[in-house]
Amino acid sequence: MPTLLPFTRQLCSTFTHVREGETKLGQALYCYDGDTPLNTALADAKQQGVRFVILGIGEDIGPRANLGRGGAVDAFEATMSQWCNLQSNQFFDAKQCMVLGQVNTHDLQLPASATTQTLRAHVERLDERVIHIVSSIIAAGLEPIVIGGGHNNAYGLLMASKQVMKRPIAAVNLDPHADFRPREGRHSGNGFSYAAASGALGYYHVLGMHELKNSQQTLDQLSAFGGKWHTLQAIWVRQELSLKQAIDEIVTQLNDSGSPVAVELDMDAIMNMPSSASTAAGIPLLDALYYVNQIGLRTNACYLHLAEAAPSCHNAGSDAGRRETGQSISELIYAYMQGRIARQPIG
């Protein structure tokens, strides 16, 4: 069974609504035919001027293995229905972007009756696929932008980055949860604690962490590792510092680490976003856009990960959820790409 479901030109055309006199992103971006060996296709894309590779992971076994709710399975398709219909113009040349496809998770999804132990075993199998595909992208000199699935996939992304770059990765995560739970079997709540134990995570900062949504055990483990945080309440409620001040501090610490930087964002952090653990006490989307743009611009970022969006969890139904998550993720992708383009490649 293939581990990658390619986003072919034919598939792309089904998402793209052509309009005379306009060039949509879907008409100009680079696609993967699925027949060419992956490493060859990525090398060819690099030669053609591609810089960013969008990869989807449609699964909710990670959140369910963390005793949470499902739904994080179709964020990639929701995003492509919006991304492909944005304009390719003087502000952004779509030829810099390749949409590779999705990690194949069809054989890993489990029914509602599945046990926690079985779900966690399947997350480990998913880890292997994520590491394999993302390692190929990074080894080709391209920057992954990964959409969908649970935050469990941060582990595979960090492991792949360390494997190719031969050094630990510094991560910043905009998230109400630190995802540094005990290593009790793989799930969406312990991707960073497993990465830290493996040596893939060298530095970790959580931005927007909710003071009452993390157990004391998690906070103690994070502190013992040397992790840092700015809480949601400190910035957006008590206003002890501004978001800009927090990001300035984070950028300094990330750059001082001397490591490649993983840019992580849990869609749970955004106010009322349809997600695995949506919240009314979240941050505005515009602040999330500022975060990904500034970290992309001011650090040696090596990938962007947008996790946990769950269109089916929207109060108004799946169609409304697909529109909201697709538009929001598309804006986040563009904000990050603009930051990276404005910064000259490092290394």
C-alpha cells in the first residue's frame, strides 16, 4: 500500500475554479504525478524554483488516542478548496509552491469502538510514514508546510528534521496545551515530550499556553526539560506584555539556540476555530497570522505545522467548517510564506 496519496494535476483541477482573465494558484502551482519516484520528483521541483511543499495528514487517531474527540481528518481538502482559488499575482508566484499530497492513513483509521491501546499503536505506525515522507522533502532542500491531523504529528516532523539536519531542533508552538504529557503511548498530547526524550527537540517554547489547561505534571515535566512559555492570560487577559514583546523574546531565544526552528500552531489556539479542542477563550486569527509571519521572517525556520483543525466540529455543520478552516489555514500558509520569502534562505 502506498504511503503517499499524490495531489496530481488532475486532482488539483477539481479544486480550482478557472475564471477568464485570472490565474488561480491551482493553475500555476507544482503538483506531483505520483509515478515519478518521490526523491526524483522533489529534486525536479527544486530545480524548477519550488521552495515550499504542502503535505496533508488526514487523521484523528492521535486526538482520539489522547481521549479527545475526532474530526481532524479533512482539513487538507478544505484548505485546497480555498488555496487553489486564490490569485497568483505580483504578491505571490504560485510556482514557488508544490502540493505533494497526503500521507495515506486509510488503513490506520479505526472505528469508534477501538481501544486506546490500539489507537496509540496506530499512531506509532503513522509516525514512521510522516518521518519517511518529511525526511525526503527536507533532504531535497525544500520547506514542508504540513496541514491536518492531530498534534501527535509534531513528533514525526521533529524526528525527520533532526534526521536530515543532524542536530536537535528548536520549536515554538502557539497552543493552549504544551503537549508535553507523560510518555504513556503515542498520542496528540505527548509529541513534544517524546521528541525531547529522543533528542530531536533541543529547545521548546509554548506561546499562548492556557494556565488551566495543562496538568501540574505536564508543567513540571516541561520545566525539567528547560521549556519556556508565555501564557494566554499573561498576554491577552492581564496584558502584562504585548504579543510583539513576547515574540521578540521568543525570536531571540530561538536564534540564540543556533538550531533550525520548527514553527508549530495548534488551530485550537484560535478563537472558536473548529478543531479537536475548540475554545471560546482563544486568540484572534490575525494574531496567529502575525506569529507565523514573524517567526518565519526572523528565524531559521525549517517547517510550518498547522494541526488539529476539524471542519466537522463546526457548530453550523461541516460545510461551514470547511469554509472557515480552509480560509484560515490558507491565510496562515500565505503569512508564513511571505515571511520566509522576505528572509533570505539560511544554510
